[in-house]
Amino acid sequence: MIKTLLVLLISLPALVQAADLLPIPPEQRAAMGIESAPVSSGAEGLGMEATARVILPPDSVRVLGAPADGLVTSLRHQSGEAIKAGDPLVSLSSPDLVEARRQYVQANLKYKLAAGNAARDQKLADQGLIAKNTWLITQNEVALAKADVEATAATIRLLGAKPDDENTEITLTSPIDGWVVETMVEPGQRVEAPEALVKIGNLLKLGLEIPLSPEKAHQLSPGQQVEVADTGLKGEITILKAALDASQNMLVRADLNQPDTILHPGQSVKVKILGQAQQQGSTQHVPASSLAWVGDSAHVFVETAEGFIPTPIKVLKQSGEDASVSGLDPGSKVAVKGVAALKAKWQEGGE
């Protein structure tokens, strides 16, 4: 019994294929008006060339703003220079920092005084010389004084300085590895919070803005690849902006990673948007007349010596009389005429 089941399972694919085969001898094919043709491989003509502008996407940009009013005393780096996270960029002299340090020192003195009073009252309370409630009041004063110390220390940190450092200048550092894209101030210039001082960009993570006519843009979808000419760089479409620009074009945006600073923001480049067929790798072209649709599923009738086999395929793109598909073996021949007769015969066999 087990052997019989194994034999049936092993032979099941062949049985299914035999069941799908439409046995039509050559002499009957002519009578049914059936003609076949080989599929053509390749993905030529499916790409779309355009001109793109290199941009810095928002997640690749950091802007350092003035944390307080003050005077720019120094700029450590110029536009175009590479920097590391933590590198100092701008120094400010600010009266706000002086005031914050004064409050920090005052808060520390109050805390030490409150802590001393609490230690004294604890000894007196242990000896029964004062009420315990009096000691609890001084403990609360210690907690309040400590909170003031922490608050003033946090204010100094927000200003870009260290609480226990006596430096009266604010030094702003880079939050990321990247490049100085733009400096908006000069040494000696007075600034107000939160005025922008320096723009930093990660030039290894760029974007592309590709203006296309609505007709072309509607043929694309997120995930399609974009090749930048003469660079070997590839990106991926992320956004199709619905609104039209002044030239009545839609903006297609793509993310782009590069190993070095080959491209720069603002640069104009030639790009090729790969069609979905080109990304699939194994694609074929067939006449649109060879497609037989069953609901939303497309099929073609692959020719064999015994007849035709209905074969499901994926239509990647259809334009006019041509269709780009995947799911066929190279060298296959499919019916291009008499498809309706084959479909009727196939469906009759399935009833």
C-alpha cells in the first residue's frame, strides 16, 4: 500500500502536466487557425532615461542652531570639509552661559548648606533634642536644593557646555560623521537663539529628484532601480510626488548610497530608470495576442510535439502589441494565433 502511494506521489507532476496538455496534431492546428512563434528574450527598450538633480534627503541633514544669544568667536571648519561626530564646529561667547554658571554655583552652595543643616538636625533628632518633624523638613530642603543643582546643570548642558567646566564659551560639536555643507555665520557676528549656524550633511546617503511627465511617472512604482550614468551607482525609487511643478512635471525621488563622495548635492546627472522586467533578470517578449486571461491570471499556450500546454506567466509590462513577461523557459514557442480556440478547448477540458 505504501509503495503504491509513493509511486502515485512521484508521478503526480507528470500526471498534472499530461492533464493540462491539449493534444492537437499539426494537421488540426492549421484548421483551427493556430500559429506559434518563439519568445524573444531580453529587456531592451524597457528602461527610461532622464536628467536628475542630486539632493540631500532630510534624514541626511543636521543643522546646528545657536542655543543662546551671543557672539560667534570662531568657526573651526569650512564648507566642504569632512568631519567626525564630536568635532567642534562653532564657538560662541554668550552672557546666557555666564548667568547659567552663576545660578549653578549658587544652587550648589544652597545644596551644601542644606545638606549640612540636615546632618546637624539628624544628630539632634537622634539625641531627642529636636522633634523628628524638624529633621524631615531639613531633609526636604536638601531634596529641593539638589533638584535646583540638577536643573541648572541641565541648562548649561543645553547651552553646549559642561557644568563643572569654567569655560565661558559655548562650543557646538557635530552630531554625525559627514561634511560641512554650509556655514551661515562669520566670526564676530552676533546671533540670536535659535538662529542656524552650520549645516552638516551625510554625503554617503543622497537622494535623486527626477522630473518626468505624468505619463512617464505613472509607469513607475516605488522599489524600481535607478542607475546613475558613468558612476556605477544605483538607487531605488521611494516617492512619486503627485503635485506638478512649474514645468508641469512630476518629481520622482530615489534614495542613493555611495561609497565615496562621487556625487554632491545640487549636481545634475543622467540616470536610467530600470523597468521592472530589467530587474527581474529572466524576461521574455511575446505578442500581446498570445495572452489568454483567466480572471486576473495571464497564460500562454506553450507548443510541444504533442500539442500545447497552458502555462501561467507574470505580465511585467504591456505596451501596444508587445508584452514583457516572466515565467517561460528560453527558446519556448507559444501560440500567437488561434489563442481563443485553444482557450475554449482548455476550458472545455476543465469542466
